[in-house]
Amino acid sequence: MTKQVFTGGHTALALGVCYYPEQWPEQDWADDARQMHALGLHYVRIGEFAWSRLEPRQGEFCFGWLDRAIDTLASAGLKIVLCTPTATPPKWLIDAHPEILPVDPVSGHTRGFGSRRHYDFSSPVFLREASRISAVLAQRYGCDDRIVGWQTDNELCCHDTSHSASNTARENFQAWCERRYGDISSLNTAWGNVFWSMEYSSFASIELPFNAVTETNPAHQLAYRRFASEQVIHFHNSCIEAIRPHAPSQWITHNFIPMKDTQVNCFDLARPLDFVSYDSYPLGRSEFLLGREQPELARRYMRTGHPDYTAYYLDQCRGLKNRGFWIMEQQPGPVNWAPSNPRPAPGMVALWTLEAIAHGADVVSFFRWRQAPFAQEQMHAGLLRSDRSKSDAWREVETVVRVLGALAPLPLPQPVAQVALLADVSAQWVCDIEQQGQKAEAHKVAFQFYSALRGLSVAVDILGVDADLSAYALVVIPSLPIVPDPLLSSLGTIDATVLFGPRCGAKTEEFGIPAQRAPGVLQSFLDIRVNSVETLRPDVREAFSYRGETFHSRLWCEDLEVGSASVEMSYQSGRAGLVRNGRYYYLSTLTDDPFLDRLLENLLTGADVDWRKVPGDVRYLRRGQVCFAFNYGETSTQLAVDDQLEFLLGGRELPGHSASIWLDDRTAD
Ligand code: GAL
């Protein structure tokens, strides 16, 4: 076994692909492997859902096919990423232990066998079985140097699986409550259970916060979400611990979905991994974001995705461990799971791949090699069609391979940002639990701020609430109702300008109104109190003026009592909308995009951060001297750069749906 140099799982930019040898005739494997290598792919991810083939009956293992697949792929020059198959417990296991199945919190029905992710994070049996199969695989392949690393499970919590209403979930939740609150009267007080006679007399009598007549206590719901998040992390940590001792030189990653969809503290989830991976499906995700609320934008970007939405998740991924990451699954054509599934515009597969690299990815791996002619994902494109002919994405991958060749000799440090945007799953929990008005969702609020910053061509680090903020000039906290103490201290000591969005500081740790009203602990920075909150219909706007211009407030609007803070923006009635004490700003409303642009322009200027407004569909980013520009629009545009510069891809003229890459060391960070 050769000891690999541990650089986070990769030594250079590279491409890969997801492959399921067990789904194809063995006689195709060698040719598949040859074609992968000839295309310029370096990595192949296998084994992900193969439990029923690896262990057809309890304790009876069939490794022959996997050994042969590894031989074939490795002999063709590919490096292998091996997955643990825990996302798909086989039928024999479910038959022997039906209690593994999760229970849907909404309907109360058991979610049965026949698809995937049919396990309950609370199940001790499944925890044991998942650890067992992970260890068995790691014992066999952990010292095989053809295998460079591991992917655990698949997309933890996808398909709304972080929550379950099973009996085991209830028992585990009761035990969790006992550990957290110590005695039942403390829990009753913390949750305010006197309201509506919800008091419990023992931990054993605590219900799950589902299926009551109307809403259950928000504090109860928050506690359940905290518990569920910890439980997912505990499950995942156990799977990692089962692999580590047997795989000392191989890395371990996991392919994440967006943080808001996991409902889990992804910063904690990522902690024991060597690096994180992300599954990038720009079209479907963008359609879910825009489809119903902004149909004209959804139409405009239906073949490209919103220019900032993919990048938002790429930056989220980089921030999870503050280092490079992989795209483990990159959409190569139409998918099968969104409300509509258009073809990407020609050029977009290459653009998305290069954009991932611009934001810090080291490896991009396409999902999947060959379109499956059977089972659930027949309508999902691969690099090959089901008959093994080459799909539209093939040529774009060839283009990317050439570009990576040109980038290979260059140093490629991670993007450097002077702006940090803080994210915490608790913000999403609070707005899911207590909507007050529809549409004011934390992840959409955060995205609006992010998009405004990217439209000003500013690099953004998306960080957790315990991050070191000392290197930033501007810290933006779009939504954080519960402000943890360490963050409060850190915000008090850094020099950055800090912008808080509405609802920040509005809740205590146990989902109550702070003693001094909102923004609670933030009153140590800002001399204000929230008198009341109103939420508005999505089609209502209220005008306010800021530095002589008129903008609009929407959805969520607070009425502030202002002490010593200066009023920076106000409504016609004189009511304050943006206030400031020194370097701390509090924005008490959600607004239209033009206002956020103007506000952030001013804050960036004040914080000495360079910015420039870029045309709507063009985005810039740099990694050291390597500069990238992406055009999500249909029409060509001229980049505002010197044409004497050395272009590695494209030129100053940037056609629609394409990328330019050039070298510029004059302003390299
Ligand atoms: C991902 C998943 C893959 C496949 C793909 C389809 O979420 O990890 O297994 O289902 O979606 O787009």
C-alpha cells in the first residue's frame, strides 16, 4: 500500500463520473472504463446503492463482482471512490427488522421498502447494521490503493428523511429531553407548557410534535429539530468511525444536498469528513426556488438555472470546512425529478463545471455515466445514452478537459473573500416553525443578500456561526433569530461592519421573545427595540426612502423603537427601516433587490471593499491569478477587462452560456 499525500482528497483539478457496474452487463465494463479514461476522467464512484448485491443474505458476502469491477476500472487508469451502500437497506434486512422503516411525521404512515432512504435515524438496529456493512467494506478495501477514498451513504436526509415519527424516535427524543432539561418541570417552564395545558408530568409522557389538532408548541418543535439534527450527525459519525480504523490513508467524504433540505446542522455534519462534496443539479433546484413565485424568472433561466443559485450552494460547500470540495454529482442533461425537466442550454454543462472550479471545487464528477433503461431514473440523462451512444454533454466534457489541462500547471488557491455571510440551520427552523407570514423563508432571505453581493462582483464566504470572522471587512447576517453567545462575543471584538437582517435576535434559545424584546442580545450593539411585526401579502409593497431614492419593503416589516441609533432609512410616516450604531446596522424589513444593491454598495465602500456592478447575467470570480467570468444570459457581452491579458478560454467577448478564463496577476490576492 502506498501512502497518499493528503491534500484533502485530490492532488490536481480533475473530473470523474458515477458508475453502477452492478446495473450493466459485465462485458460492457472494460469498454466503459476505456471510454471514461479516454474522455479524460480520473475518478469513478461506485458501489453506492449495491447492498443487495454485496450481501444478498445476512452475513453472506459477494465481493467477486466488485473486485472485478475495481480491477477493470483501475486497469484502465481510473481512481476509485467507493461508497457505503447504507442509503438502500436490502429487503432481507427490512423483513427481519421492519422497525428500521421510518414513519412519516405528516401522515403517520410507515414509509415502506421499494425506493431508497427507507431507514429511521433513530433505529439502533439500523445504526448497528449500517456500521457493520461500512466496516466490512472498509476491512476489505481500506488498504487497497486503487481506492482513493470513500463516500458515506448518499445525500443524507434527502426525500425529507431527517424526521420520523416512529416509536423509537419518540423514545430517543424523550431521553434527549431528559439529558437537556434534567427535570420535567424545567422542560415545562422552558417550553411554556402552561399555555393550553400542555404540561408533562414525566419525560416518558412526552409526545412528538406531530399530528396534533393544530400547531404544536414551537419550543417543542425546535427541540425535536435539534434532536433530529444531532441524531443524523450521530448516525453519520458512527458510519465514519466504522471506516476510519481500516482505511488510514483513504479520505472520507459525503455528498451533501443544500443545507436547508437536510434540516441538519451541516457544519457539524461535515466536521469529521476530510472534505465535503455536493450534488449539483442547477435546473431542478432553480425551478424549485423560482417556479411558483417568480415564473418569469423561472422561464428565463429554465435552461441555465439562476446565475447565483448554483454558486450559492457552491460557496455554502466551501464554507462548510473552509476548504476545497468536490462536486460528486453534476447534472449532465435533463433530470427526472423537478416539476419540469428541460435540457440544459448548449454550453451550460461546461459552464457549471468550470463555475464549480471557480468557487473552489477540485473535482467535478458527473452523474451518471450511462442513462438507465430501467427502474426509477430512466428519464435522467447520463454522459452516455441508454444505448451507449454519446449524449449532448460529451463534447462539453471534452472542452472542460482541455481547459483543465491549461489550468493544471497554475497555482489555484481558494477564492479569497472580504465578505462573510453567516448561515445557521436554526434560522430555517425558526421560520419553518413560526411562519407568521408565508414566503419569508430564511434560505430565500439569505439567498437574496448573497445574490445582491455577487451582482456587485464580490466574493462571499458562507460561514457558520462559530467561524473566525477576524479577516472580514463586512459580515452580513441575513437571518438569525437565535444568536449564540460565542457569536455575540466574536461580533463584539472584530473590526468588520456588521449588517443584521430582520428577525435577527428575535428569539431566545428556547423559542421565546427575549426579555427586552427583539433584537434581544443584539441590543448590546444596537439601541433599538422591536415594537411589533407585520407580514404582508406577497403582492404588497410599502415605499421608503434611502439617501434620496425610493425603494420598497415587502413580506416582513418591523416597527422599531429607536434609542441612540441613527436612522438611515425611513418610511413616509417617519418609521425607521434601517438603523445604525457605529459599525452595526439593523435592517428591519425585507426589501426589493434594488435597495439591497444600494445598501450593500454603500456598506462595501465604507468597509473599503472593491465592488463593481456587473451586467445581470454575468458573474466574475478569481482563484489567485486565474480569473473566471460566466455568462448565464443568451446574448454576448464584452467583459470589462484588458484584452492584452492571456486568455485560457474564450476572450473579452463572452458569448451567451459560456465562460472565459484569463490570467491576471496584477490584482491577484
Ligand atoms: C441525486 C442522487 C442520485 C440520483 C440523482 C438524480 O439526488 O444522489 O442518486 O438520484 O439525484 O438527479
